[in-house]
Amino acid sequence: MQHSEADLVVLGAQLWAPEPSSATALAVSDGRIVGIGSDAEIRGLIGARTEVLEAGGAAVLPGFHDAHIHAQAGGLGLLGCNLDGAHSIDGYARLIRDYAASHAGEWIVGAGWFGDAFPGGFPEKGLLDALVPDRPAVLTSHDAHGVWVNSRALELAGVDDNTPDTPAGRIVRDEHGAATGMLLESAGELVTSLIPQPQPQDLRSALLLAQEHLFSLGVTAWHDAILGRYLTLPDCVPAYLETVSDGSLRARVTGSIWWPPGAGVDAIDGILARVRECREAGFEVGSVKIMQDGICENCTAALVAPYTDVHPETRGDSVIPPEALAEITTAIDAAGLRVHFHGVGDRAVRECLDAVAAARRSNGPGQPHQIAHIDLADPADIPRFAELGVTANLQPLWARADQEILERKLPLLGSERSRWHFPFGSLHRAGAHLAMGSDWPVTSPDPLWGLHTACNRTAPASDAHALNDASREAMTPSERLDVPTAIRAYTLGAAEIAGLAERIGRLAPGYLADFVLLTGPLGDPGDFDRVRVARTVLGGDTVFER
């Protein structure tokens, strides 16, 4: 242990390093941790200029690391017509009406609605026409896979009852074949491509607002899962490059370059050029985002067996044919880049694993790849994560018995498949490497909420979207994670798959001093719903204090 004067000392803490530690104190100098030990040992580093923080037995963890997020989109949601604070038709109507009355822009653009609030699972243009009759209105669902538009927006886009569906997208129609105002997946781009793009200063403001919000939740690092333009989401690369260059982006950020659906392996040169552009500007980019399917709720997730009930012939679509996916993955791996797959359905998860297996056969051990979401996995494929070295990138806040899950999703899967819905525990027991993220703005970026659900399979009591018994009735409790495993996934596990584990994700000498102090200790899985973030420290500097 060094014996020079520290800049900051934390005493009386319950340290998670990220595993439970017997140490109770740490010391920081020049932005890095220089000592970990008992209070008595670390007190020797206190000098006249040392800031001393008494934790009072509260938990101190490595800064949370969100392994799958869309930060600029989250910031834009905070700035736009944000529907996240409601979960009902009346609530959405109030928020839209108020926003439209106070904003004079040509378009009304927002996000955050949940399908289970509407009869049949989808909103329709009639309600939006009544709320916004004179301007185009475009509201993306909370999961970013559906777009609700009014008649004016459809008119501007030239979408009528005879407009054909787009590749990998669908125009929802009523029983008479009329467009309802609901556009799924790539069909949303028929309208979203017309929205005036935010100005660069707006995107910068959104990204920095997101950073402050994430700091308040203890998030000091994140991985942006789409560097590129997608539906209503503008390309976030320019804002990242600007804020990296001027130092206003302080969080530890990595990202994945968006692979355009439909692109062939010859697109690799353009991807590599964009990676070089980011790296030359100091933005750490080393992976490519591939979306292999959609979501279960609208039957676009790719399943091995058909959906049940009203969709007995539907299995969902593979965005990229499996043979092409294997070729693309092999090329990306050979170029020294990682693949960040979107795989929701069990067939999509299998196709992603098969693609990695093809890359391993061609290139040898290669790069560490990951599959995000994994709403459903065939039990035969669960051991393959460890065998192939593929990280399971989990969005834990989804693994609960929400009304939307119970009414819209599980009936489409059937009881037998529902047993393998978000199989966190099974993946862990099979030796899979785990990382965790929020997919914000799809759902809240609060890691404590996510950790609560990962360990309890229930919703946090204070979540406005936790309807019915979601905060009391556990969903597939056999898939719970223990507290240390979950904390590791939301800290060091995420840092490992991002390639940053030598610098962050652990409380140890030599590591960057990124950590979070909570308002109390952790032990029981219920503690995540009782504690909040008291202080967030980044490189030894306090960036949030309650």
C-alpha cells in the first residue's frame, strides 16, 4: 500500500469489488484507486487536503456499466413528447395534448407508449387525430419497434390503404384493409424519414442531458448499441465525436456501428471506415450491431416453432438469412471487431450462435461476441453460450409479469416455451458470461430497478409501469440470479465485453476511481428496492450527489 496523501478516502463502507469484500475503505489519488483495505489501513492515507467520505455502512460498488443503451435517444425522449410517465390511454392523451399545446413545431415527435394500454395491443390514428389534428404526429413505442402516427403523417408519407408493406416491416390494417396509423419495424421509416432532423446542437444537448441523468442513477459507463440512424433515432456519432473532442462527454463510452438490414458482406468496408473515424477522434468503438429479428409482441421475433393461438402459421422473420449472417459475422470477426447481436426469439438466438460457430471454424478463437435481449432461448442452445464464448447481454427489467407480458406476449409463446422466457438463471448455471443493460429509452436506465428484477423476477414497487401484480408475483422464479452474480453483470461483466475491464468495473488499486455510494447496505435481493444512489464518483470526482 502506498503511504502518500490521498485526494479522497471512503471509510466505513460495505465494499463490493464487485464481489462481496471484507475491505471497508478505499483511497483515491489522481483519479485512480490507490488503496483498498480496512478503515485503519486507509486512514494512513488521509492528509490535510484529503476529502473524507464516511459511508456509514452503506454499499459502495463499481460504477454501474450499462451494456446496451441508446443514450442520445434517451436524452431526446426527455426533451420531446415523453410518454414514459404514464401507462394509460388517458395519461398518454394528457401528455400529448399538453405537449402539442406548448410546442409550436411543424411536427409532434415523441416516444414511450406501451401497447397493453390499448385495446388489441396497438393504438390507432383516430385518437391521435383528435389530439393533433393539424400537424403530423409520430410517437414511437417504448420498445422502438412500432410507430403510432396520425392521418396527417400518413398523408405526407403517401401511405394509403394500397401501400405495400416494406421489407421486414408491416403497415397494420383494420378488417377493411385500411391503414390504422400503426407502423411496425421498418414500415415506420415511411414516416420517420420525413421528420425534420434535429439540429446538431439539439443532439449534443440530448446526449449531455442523458449523461447527467445516468450519473444520477450511478451509471458511469455505457455501451451505445446503435451508432447510426434507426427509425426515429438520428445518428448519434456526430454528437459523440463532438463531446469526446471537447471533453464534455465524461462517462466511459463504447459503441456498436449499425449494420444496415439487407446489407451484404461487401458493406464491411464502409463499417471499417466508420470505426476508424470514431477511433481517430478518441471514441472507443470496436463492435458492430446486427439486428436479427424483431420482438415477440408483434410476432416479428424469429421463433423455432410457430406462434400460438391467432398466429399458428407465423414464425417471425430472420432479418438476415442465416447463411448470410454467418458470412457477415465471420468477416466482422476476421476484421478484429466484435458483433453485438439483437436476438429476441429462440430461432434468432440460435442463428446468432450458429453464425459465431461459423466464425470460430473459420477464424479460430477470434473475438468475444454477444447476444442482447434473449427473450426466449431453446434449452438446447443455452450451453452454447459458454461453449462459444458468447456473452448473454441481459435487459433484466423486462423479466417480470407485467400486464403487457401476460396479456400480449406469453399467450403468443404458449406455456411450454414461456418456461424459457428470459432464462437468466439457466444461462448462469450453464456457465454463460453475463452482462446487463437497460435498452433505455425502451425501459428505465435505473440499474437498481434492473438488479431488483434480476434477483426477484418482480417489478420495483415504485415503477409506474408495474401494473396488476407485477411487483408481487414472481415470473419464473427459478430464473432468478443471486445478488453477487447480478452486480457483477451490471459492472465488471459489462466492462469485460466492452473491452474495458483492465480500467473499470472493479474496485482495486490501479483502476479508475469510478464508483457509486448507495444510501444503505446490500444483502437481501429486496434491498435493491429500498436503497437509492447517494453519490456517483467518476475518476475521483463527484458527478452526482443526492
